[in-house]
Amino acid sequence: MTKHYYVYIMTNAHNTVLYTGVTNDLARRVYEHKNGIGSAFTKRYNVHKLVYYEIGNDVNAAIAREKQIKGGSRQKKIDLINRLNPEWKDLYEEII
């Protein structure tokens, strides 16, 4: 069975805070963020909207990609989100 790894970006209601993470269970991890579990940062800044994700099956590639996104400018993250999700809608519903 192939394991999947997800690199994702979440934001708050006003799209002012961007949080990038990596996980092997996107639905569970987003649920945790939405319910204030596991990340003090996302809890503090009310980051609960999934606006971007990509899927791979190599954990090292996923971690490297997360670092690449985190190391990029805010504008690069915005461009990434705009390409996949121009309305910045919450993608949680489509992954559960």
C-alpha cells in the first residue's frame, strides 16, 4: 500500500496568516487544526481554513517541499494558492 504525504497551507478567516505544514493524514491534521489540537501557532492565530495542498508518496520529498514553501516569500505562497484555489475557499470538505 502506498503511503501519501501532504504539504498544505492553511489560513485564518481574513487570509492574513499563512501556515505551512506536512502530514501523512491531511483530513485528520486539518481537523486537529480546526479544533485547536496540536499546534499552538494555528490555535493562537485561528488558522482553520485549508486553502492549498499537494500530495506525494515520498516523505523526504514532502518535507523538502514544506521547507521550500516555508522558505519562500509570502507572495510565492499567495501565488501558489491563487493557482490552485483562486477563491481561497476552504478545501476541507473535498478531502473528507
